[in-house]
Amino acid sequence: MTWIEKKFENNIVISSAIVYEPNSNKITEIATAKLDERNNGREGTYLIIQRPVVDGMLIHQSVFEKKEAQSNKSFEIAFYPYDSTKSARVIKSNVEGIVDFTADEKWVVFCEIGRVRVFDRESGVTKYEIKGEESEMTFDSPFIMNNKVYYRYSMNQIFALDLSTGKEEEVTVRRSILSKIYNSEGYLGFSFIEARENSGEIELYIIKESQ
């Protein structure tokens, strides 16, 4: 399990990225950031959202640089490894409009307003970019499985992008309300409810990892 804890001490916000291992009951702090809100301006880093990946945590964070009486704010996606002997690094800087994100050993995926982008993790080069039919609609809940990245578009359709070919395919047809994709060991899942019928019935769908 992973999460971000925050505490406020003497006008300094301290964000900590935490990993909990149920089998050993071990709690490990793998990253700490400080945001100084003293002296008429902010300076430092604030951890916003985390996503666990196979070898560490991806974290969407805001960075404040103080210049005279003003603070310049920017956003970045950083990687913090579980292995304390390895260094953290910024995956992408100056990112705007990030809704959700994930990664595996080879790829980094950004879901944004109006598009999905897939980067080569080592080089940072954009490999694929998928745009929605409408630029204002969002993509979210990406997960990589079976050499495909699955994601939800505009709350009513699930797609998969083949990471070998770049071909996008419909996992579902467009429907009224689909949940975000969720993951369990070896499975992805999502649910559907027809709000207009108001029947209270929900359909559950499972995508199984290939053996």
C-alpha cells in the first residue's frame, strides 16, 4: 500500500510518501518534501498525487520558486524508487493538465484533458499520442496489462492502446456511466450503471492478465 501524508509545522508543509508492506507490517518513508509558506511567499515542493508502480512511486508534485516577493509555481512528475540506494528523478517537468498517470518498466502514461500520451521511460521521448473526439473531455485511470494500456474516456467508454503497434481499440461501446478502471492482482475491472433507467442494477466487468 502507498499513500502521501502531510503535516503542518511552523508554517512549513511537510509531505511524505509512504509504503506499507502488510506481510511484514513494515512502514517505509521513501520521500519527503517541504513547502515553506513563511515570509510572504511559498518556496519548496508539495506532493499532490501518488501512483505506485513496479519499482517505486510516481508523484505529481508542485514546485514553488521564490523570486523577491513572488513565487513561481510549476508542476512535474517525479519518480521515487522503493530501493533507497537509487536516486529519485524528475520524469517530466512543466506539465499542465495532468489528470492521471501510470508506468511500468518501459513506459510512462499521462492521461490529460483531451489526450493520452505514452513516453519511453528511459529516453522521455513521446511514442504515442491519442486524442479524444472532444478536446475538453478527460482520460483517466490508466493501467498497463498484456502489453496494452487501458483507460477510460469521458466517463462512458473504455479503450486499450496496443503498446507494440500504437493501435487503439474499443473495449466497450459508449455507454451512460462507466466507473473508473480499478486493479487487483492479475485483473482489471470496471462497472456500468444505466442512470436513466434508475433500476439500481450494476454490471461488473473483468479483464484478466494473460498467463
